[in-house]
Amino acid sequence: MLKQIFRPTSILLLAILLLPSVVLAHKVNIFAYVEGGTVYCETYFPDGRSVVNGKVQVFDSQDRLLLTGQTDDKGLFQFAVPKIDDLTLVINASMGHKNKFLLKKSAIKE
């Protein structure tokens, strides 16, 4: 009887302990800022490695795709401001690594 309870409990505990590492394995970071009419985008993994050749998509506040591009070997991507609007930048670094960043209209106007 004790064996029947111990085994499922052990498996559940192991799964709970491993879950954070699985979640972090699929995390990617993206940050963007505007300077002089250009949007600068930086992408990286939690361990600090750059996202090389990651696909970047830029959407307006109506969820319309404005442009796409690719990060360089340093995880960077830049483009001219396509529209004065809230912009959502999405990074897809393959294998489930995806995240987005909202660049507010107020930050673009400055």
C-alpha cells in the first residue's frame, strides 16, 4: 500500500521540481527602444546568449503586420519607425522560443 502511494507522489514531486527549468528553456527576451526615428531591438536568452537569425515581426495596434526582419549575430535588429502607433514586436527564435514587447506610442513620439 505504501509503495502505491509513494511512487505517484515521487513522480509528481519530480515533475514539479523540473517544471521551472523546462519553462526557462523556452524563454527568450526582447527589448526595444526608439532613438532618432529608429527602433532598436535587442533579443537574448536567459543565459545571456544572443538570438542569432531570430525572426522579428512588427505589428500595429490593430494587429496588422507592418514588417518582418531577422536578428544579426549579436541578437540585434533595427528599423525605421514604420508608424506612430503602439507597436508590438514579436521574436520567434524557433523551437518554441517566442516572446513579444509592446513599444508604446508615447515612447515613439519622444
